[in-house]
Amino acid sequence: MAATATAPGAPTSRLGKAATELDDRLIVAGPVRRTLNKVFPDHWSFLLGEIALYCFIILLLSGTYLTFFFDATMIEVQYDGQYDPLRGTEMSGAYASALDLSFDVRGGLFMRQLHHWAALLFVASIVVHLLRIFFTGAFRRPRESNWLIGVVMLVLSLLMGVTGYSLPDDLLSGTGLRIISAILLSIPVIGTWAHFAIFNGDYVGEQIIGRFYIAHVLIFPAILLALIAVHLLILVKQKHTQFPGPGRTEHNVVGNRLFPTFAGKATGLMLVVFGVCTALAGLVQINPVWLWGPYNPAQVSAASQPDWYIGFLDGSTRIFPAWDINLPGDYTIPALFWPTVVVAGTMFTVLALYPMIERKVTKDTASHHLLQRPRDVPVRTSLGMMGLTFYFWLMVAGGNDVIADKFDISLNAMTWIGRIGVIVLPPIVYTITYRICLGLQQHDREVLEHGIETGVIRRLPHGEFIEVHQPLGPVDEHGHGQLAYGGAPVPKRMNHVGGARRAIRGFFSPIEQPSAVELEQRGEGRGLAAGEASRELTTSGRPSDGGRPSDGGRPQDARD
Amino acid sequence: MTTHDTRPGSAGGADTPGPLHGGPDEDYTPEQLAAMSREELDILGARYDGVEILHVDPGPEPGSRMEKRAVRQVGWTFAAAGISAFLFLVVYVGSGWFLPEWAWAREGTTWSALFTPLLGLFMGLAFALAGIGLVLYTKKLLPHETAVQDKHDGSHFDRVTTGATLVGGLHNSGLARRKLLTRSLGFMGAGVGLMLLAPLGGLIKNPNKGNPLGRTSWAEGVRLVRDDGTPIRPGDQQPGSLETVFPAVPGGNRQSDAATMLIRLRPEQVNADRPREGQADFGYNDYVAYSKICTHAGCPVSLYEQETSRILCPCHQSQFDVTQGAKPVFGPATRSLPQLPLDVDDEGYFVARSDYIEAVGPTYWNRERI
């Protein structure tokens, strides 16, 4: 079906002709138009997942660069690079090449720090993205599969972090590796077998850096890449969720089309993420491996800390009591097993299964495309806050030695604070969150029924003082609002409903005429300027008022 | 109704397209399309994709003061991004050429200290400004439109027809009837699956062969040496001090499970010393030696507070009391640090009387049995 040159509407420009040639071969015009026309909801919280994606791009690029110089070998060498204090020291080839790429490669240190910072932000943005999905109920049917994929990707990114952290083979990463080895050994029955399979023998052997390396640069990234592709394909197929609001239903998406608005904003965000990561990489030092020295099983430094996302496991390990379980037949379940394998395993299993658990408990099996405000689902919100408290408390416990040192508290007291807090705090937070949710819900209903508090006190003829309320919509004979709560934010201040004039544009000097803005506002029916054009009588909205007239919307000029 | 709608499969049963749905090529002749403006074609295409443009807030009026100002802002932001990128290039390429050497030096030149921060600063600025410029562009110069796209549920028609094709194919294969085939297929699948997994067996190593977990290089008569290989006499250490020692074997100071703490107790510690049962003679006069590998997670226990006789592991804060046979007194560790039996050889240097009598390092499932 070649386009005839004489057909009306045939392209005349060079670009148009080239596009026609392309479409003749690939038949892409239809899919491209569908893609360009795809509508994306316009809310900042939808960009959190994108931050993770852009961090991943940085990680792929900077990581590939690092592989040009990194040598994952545990063969001992004598360092003779640029960094003088360690010259002549015996160290593994991995550590020597990590030093070389920091000191002998132009811009190599910048790249290594970029990789580390992007990794920290990658996990952080995944976690924040997950929290947004959780607290707004975006994981509900039909999006359970994407939730599951997301949790798997979070676990993979933690594994990426752990394997990457171990690669430079400095003193800090070696200590981490030693703990990983102990955790593997602690698994009942198969622990020693698993350890020998992964380390190819007793700790530390000569294989582990090479094996972690291939897992870190090939196996995990390949799985992660495939899962990201599936995650995004499902997202496109199912379309975005959106917050409730005017015109938004379960059967549509309101927002911007991909081209050009959304593409512009997303690309802008990507560049800003690149900018933040690269600026951090250059300006803020991270993991200066040359200061830690080569790994030595007989040495360790005080205040050894893992990267932040493993901190919770370090904390749980620190505060877990010394409870070995001795079984008949001289078998032991080591205490280390519980705060590491069991705590992490349980947390991620519960997280992964949460949509199914909630579906089972609430018996809500319907498809949902409109999001919920956290206050409207107090149990879920409180559970989430409880989980977060547990997590953050473990993270705090992971730094208990630093806190004890800086604030001059007994280390043992810090351990006990960690132990007691992790049990006591989550239920307290649950209760408080639950009450806050109910309070916010109540206030929403209150405003819908009685109107916005204007802060204006009026004295009635018989001496009673009342606060003037601005109803949000039509009222019944008792002055009660008739709007139902629709799951969308309720305006709580006069400015939210246009009580103030629009600010005149211009930062240092006005760039538009104040009078023109005034006129425009009257025309648009916005704010007080509009109110002056058409006065109408409404009630104060107070139930006891019984439909008494008041001057809603224009509290400053007393009517009588 | 268009010809499109009458074709089965084009619309799908319950999921009837909205009235906005346009038509395919049959509905719009090239002449009709040629007569439409670009805006109309855009809206037509969008409708065909289930998208309706509700509202367009046009960008600033061309030639207006606001437009000029926005163009200036965006333009300067992009220009600044470009300048930053070139500055990055200048620092990266120019260091060691017309700028001072970037490489680290012991005395620390100013430029080598600035090199990496400057790279980050300029690349960060370049990217961030480019991004900010783009966001300003979309916010200040592009029209703001609000669009609505229909969200379709699954189509009943699609389900029924796809199901028919699938079930039809399965039916034609006759697998439900031909039991021999299903069984042999299952058998084959299991075999091939196991065959593919089998090479992973190369990873498996028996941890119980030769007791690698329960043994170290320590043995009868092996000298205790410092990190630099020098042997130790009983008089070398001050009371109350600790020294990390290694077995005098090749590479002993790099072995992960051999590191040992040689501690000389103070007189009052000697008086208070209550060794573990059966290990009363493991020390040598006022000397005791304990494994440095924590019994919790294997970190080296390094911090010795001699007033309280406690050894602290910096990883998870387990504390061991050296006057009670290195028993754990606080924290997550459950077992005492293993004690090395000490002696002195003919030349007066410390030696081990034997290997540790139990496995050093973290606990594992069958530790007690080895």
C-alpha cells in the first residue's frame, strides 16, 4: 500500500516524506500515535518510581564504566599505585584495582562515588515509591502483580547493594562479608552446605569476590532489567491510577498527554536526578575505601556501619537476645538466624503478600483505579505506620553505638532502649495514627456539613457570638452542606476556595497590571473580586444557627 | 455506526466504544483528511485513541511581555547548563595540561583536592540546569491541556473467542484422551528440568569432610607470633594489655579463623579469674589466650576495656568477660570465646599446646557434633 505521490495530504516536506518511507516499512504510525496520546495523571507522587528508574540508568552506565578498571580477584598483590600511604602493602587484587580506579583513573573516583550515591538513592526512591503505593491503596486489584514485581525488585536491589558493597574488599566490606558468611552458616540444617556452595568452602576462600562480582554485574542486573520491563509494560497496559477529583472516575485517566507535556516534565526530572547524583558524587565523599585499608580478618574499626538500607538488619541483630535453641542430638539453631534470615524473610513475605491479605480480610475484590487518601483507610494506614516504626526503630538500633558515643549514653542502655522500643513503639504508633486518621476524617465531614471556618467572629443582635462559616455548596434549610465526601481533598481554608486574589506574577517586579488581574478575576468568578460582583445570602452553617443568614465568602465587610 | 463497528472483534462485546470513536481509513478518505487542519487531525487521532482534550490553557501570547520573559529564563537556563558542561570538559581535559595535575599527592595540592568536587559541581549543574530549563519550558511556554483517556476493562468478546481458540487447540491435540502422551511428556519434562539443574551440583561442597569449620592452623608446639612474625616471651607484655597473635605458619596472619588475643591479666584479675570448667590450666601464669573471632557473627572482637575485663565486639556489641573464661555477659552472643591452651617452649617463647578444642567463630547447625 504505497502512498501515491499524487494523493491529497501526501507529505511534501522532506521530514514528512522520510516518515512516510519509515511507516511504509514498519507500520508504526498507529502505535506511535497511541503512545504520544497516552494520558498520564499529573501528580508529583507519580514521579517517585521514575526517580528509581533514572537512578537505575545511572547505575548501569557508571557501573559499566567501573568494570573497565575493576579486577575481581582475591589474589594477593603488592600495591604500587598513586596512593602513597598504602604503597607496598599486601592486598587483594580487587582492593588494589579499587584504589587504582580511584587514584590512577582520571575521574574514576567521581564515577565510583556516582555509582555509590546512585545506589543509595535507587533503594531510597524504591522505598518511597513503595510507601506511596501502599498508603494510597494503588496495589489493589488489578495491580497485585505489579506490587509483587516491585517487592521482588526491592529485594534484588538490596542484594545488588550487598554484593556491590563487598566488591572493593576493603576492611569495611570484608567485615560485612564476614557477617554475611555467619548469617549463611546460621541457617538450620542447610547452613553449612549453603555457605560452602556460595563461598566454595570455609570463609573466606578465594572465590567469593569473583562470584559476587558476576552476580552484581550480570545476574542481578539482568533479572532487574527484565522485571523493570515487565513492571512498565503492565503499568502501560493497566494505565495509571489517579487520585479522586472532578471528572475522574474508575474508567478514565485525567492528566497530560505524553507528548509534549509529560515527556518534557519526565525528561526534566530525569536530568535533575542525574544532576543531583552527579553533584553528590563530586561534592560529597562516600566510602573512602583507601582510609579503611585492605581487609584483614583480625581487624575491624569501631562504628562499622552498613549502607543505610541494610541498617535495619544490623539493628535487629544487635538487639536480638542471646537465644540459641539447642535441639536434641546436639543440633543448634543459632540466635543469629532469627534477627537476620527470619526477620528479613518475614518482612518481605508479609510485604509481598499484603495485597492478598488485605483482599482476604476486607473481602474487597473489585478493581480499583481511583486512589484512597490514607485517612480514609485508617487500619491500613496505621498498619503501614506501625511497620515503618518497626523498620526505623531497627535502623536506629543499627546505629546504637554511634548514638551511645555521641550522646554519651551507656551502650547497654541503648541496646535495651532498642529492645523495648521495638516491641512497645509500633502499637503506640498504630493507635496514634488511627486516632489521627479518624480525626482528619471527622474534620472533612465537619467542613462539608458546616463549611469552612473563616476565623471571623460575628456578634448577633441578641449578643451571641458565632464564627462565620463558608459553606462549600448548596445548603438545606438547617444550613447544612449537602455535599457528600468523594475521597478527594476538602478545602479547609478560604484561600483554597479562592478567598484571596491571585498573586500578581513577577518575582522582583510585577510583570502584569494589577487592574488587569482584578478584572480577569471578576470575569472568572474567582475569589473576593468575584464576590463583590454578586452578593448572595448564605448561612453561617452552624447547626444551631438554623438557617440564619450570614455573609458567606465576604467576611470582611459586615452586612448589617 | 461505522463499517468498523460491524466487523466482529473490532470493538469487543460489552466494551462498546464511546461515541467519540473515529473511524479507520475507510471512514476518512485522504481528501477528507487533507481538508482538515492540523489541530483537527490531532484531536481526531486523540479521539481515536480514547482521549478527549477537555481544556487547553494556551501558553503565553506570542510576542507578549510574559512570553519574552519566559523565553529569556528558559534560554539562559539552557545556556548556563551548556557553560557548566564546557567547564566540566575544561576541568577534566585541562588538568595536567594547562591546569595543575589532578592526581593525589602526599602533600596534597589544592587542585587535586578540588578536581573531583569540581567535576561533580559542573556535571551536576549541567544536568540540573538542563532539567530545570526543560521543566520551565513545559510550565511556562507550552499550552497546558487537560486530557481524559478512557480506561477499558477486559473485553468479554476477546475472552470468549481466545478461550475457544485455546480450548479448541487443546482438544485437537487429544492430550486429555491420550494418557500415554501426557505421562511421557511429564516424565520428559521432569527429566529435562533436572538435567538442566544438575550442573549446579558443581557448586556443592561437603562441609563435613575433613572438618574445615572446626579446625584452625593452631597445633601442638605452634608458636604465637605477632602480625610481623616475631615470637613472644612471657615478659614482653605489660599486665592488663592485649596483643593479637597468629600461628607461626605461612600466611598465618591472614587466616580468617586463627587470630587470637593474648591477654596478660592484672594481679587482681588473676585473683578474680574463674576459667571455664576443664580449662583451668589453659592459661600460662597470668596469661590467657582467647579466639579473636566473635562467636556471634564472626567479627574480630577488638575493644578491650581492662578495668572491667570486658571485650567488646564492635559489630553487634557482644561483651565477653575475660575473667570468666570469656563468657558473653551482654549482647547477642551466646557462647564463650574459645580458649587456646598455652605453653612455653624450650627457647622461652609462647606456643599452643593444641588446636582450639571447639570450633571458633559463629554458631551453626551441627557445631556441637563436630
